[in-house]
Amino acid sequence: MEDRGGSPELFVFLASTVHDMKNSLSVLGGTLENLLGKTPQANQDASYPQLAHMLYQTRRLSDNLMQLLALYKEVGKPTYPFEPVTVPLGELVHQVASQSRVLLDAKEIRLDLDFSHELLWTLDEDLVIGVLCHAINNAVRYTRDRIRLSIAEHDGMLEFRVEDNGMGFPPSMLEAGAVVGQGVNFLTNSSGLGLFFASEVAKMHKRRQRGGSIRLENGGPLGGGCFVLTLP
């Protein structure tokens, strides 16, 4: 994203095209959510899992396009809109769970929530919700039937954990998580774009010379993969 050589009109055209594609995918995703949400359990047929898979892929593509647009606009730079506000974490979790509910129900995946309703934190709500929803969508790929979102304060830092009960992240993803922000080639690594975006969002959050970070690990209470976002 650093090489901006070439026609400015071309960049504007590409950004506009990506935006249109994202809008179309959002409409498609909304239609799939309505179809899945209105299908009673007793009337679900062989097409239901296929619709659920289509929704998962639509969400994944929409996330990628949103992240590409943000990177095009140079997320993390002073000119990028960054609006931290003090947020009740209960409201943030409710939004994340609501955005993920239809897909998780369709895939028969349980979402466990572990956080304090009294906890408040200053952060950019839209960006953090985007990172967490993407992490949950990614966990859908690896989990067997459970995903856990937990939030806790440790030593003045807020830690978000998205965990699953699958086989854990493959070595390539753990490696990508270890080097993200240090030259990871997110164009050739299917996991790198989301990690790069999450890392940039984390680093935008600063307080008393402490910045945010992300990491990937295996283990945790569910024994599978763990995406960890830490904010000051």
C-alpha cells in the first residue's frame, strides 16, 4: 500500500469499484440472513447448509473488501477517521453477537460470552467491532461447534479473546500472527490481510505511551485457536 505511483484516477476508480462490490455483497448477505432466519428448524432441508456456507463466504469477502478500503485510505495514519469514545462493553458485545447470530445459528455454533457488564473502555467502537466480527467469522472456519468471546482487564490493558474448540491454528497462521506489522506479505497469505488490518487498528489505540497489539495462539479454555486483541 505504500507505492502510490500511477494515475490517481485509477486509484479512485478501483476504490469506487471495491466500494460497489462491498455494497452488493452486503445486499446479498442481508438476503441470505433473511432466508436463514425465516426458515423454521422443522422445515430446513438440504439447501440450508449450503445457504449457511454462502453466508459465511459472503461475510468473508465483505470483510476483505472493507479492510482493503480502509488500507487504501491508510488506516492508522493521522488523516484516517479515528473516533475513540467511552463504551460500555455490554453494548459492544451485544452488537458483535447480533452481527454474528444468524451465521452462527445456521452453522449450529454456540457463542459463549464472558465479560463484565460494568466495564467501560475508551476505544473506536466501529473499528473494534469490525475486528472482532472478522475474528469470529474466521473462527467459524476452524471450530467444531463452539466459539468464545471473552473480555477482561489485565494490568491496565483490555484483552479481547476470540477462541474456538477446533484443532487450533495451522503453523502458517501462527507465523503470520507473529510477524504481522513486520513485513508480512498479506497479499500472498490468506490470513494476513485480516491480521494486518487488526494490527493497524490495535496500534491506533494509544494511552500513556502504551499501544495496542494482536497475537494468535493455540490452547485456551476451549483448546483450539485463540485470536487476542489487546488495547490500552
